Amino acid sequence: MEHVISSPASVAFTKRSAEAARPAYQAYQILRLAFTVAPIGAGLDKFFNFLVNWEQYLPGVVNRIVGGHGHELMMAVGVIEIIAGIGVAVFPKIFAYVVAAWLLLIVVNLLMIPGYFDVALRDFGLALGAFALARLSQAVDTPIRQSLN
């Protein structure tokens, strides 16, 4: 007769496997990946304008407030977005809320520019997704936290 020995490591592995199979955990991981990659990608592109000329999304009044330094402002925005994306990867319980708030600020900004209401609606949907990630992260332990326990 064989005896199965359960080590703490095998029990932890089985527990993590069961957790990873849950739809809520999978949704959490999908959203976490999206809200890590998208802000980092958009932030990096603020320096290269490969995807779009980001300054077109800057209302004239804001450009005047910063003394005509819209390009420099967009690069600062890029740095903030990169930090937010890295934050979501490492501390999603906090930074998912940061990204959601950031997206809502972008929505307000876009509503000040005629012709970008469709983009504002898209970013509002993204903000809701970031809020969903923040709520899911309250219920799901992150791999980093699991490895610390």
C-alpha cells in the first residue's frame, strides 16, 4: 500500500492551482495585465508619438496654462503613466485606483475638446475596467504577496 505524503509545498501548489482555475482570478489577471501594459505603452509613446500625436488631446487652455509647453507636459504625463503601469503590476490594490482616477481625469480633459467625445466614452469604459480590477484585487491575493507568506 502506498502512502501519500503531503508536504506544505504540495498543499500550497494545489491551493494556488485551484485559485488560478477560478474565473474571478482569471479576470483579475487579464485586467492586471491590461492595466500594466496599456499605461506603460501609452506612457512610452508620449516620448515618440508613434501611435498618435498626443498633443492633439491637450486642450488649448491647458497648453496656455503651462506656457505653451504642451510637449513637455505630455512627456511628464508619460512618466506618470509608466509609473502607474508598473504600480499596477506590483501593487494592484492601490494602483488600480490610481489608474482609474487618472482615466477619469483624461475623460474630463477630453470633454473639453470638441470632437473627442467618443474617445472620452472609451476612456470612461477603461476607467470602469480599472475600478473592476481594484475591486477584484481586494479579493485575490497577488503572486507577490503569496510568495511573501
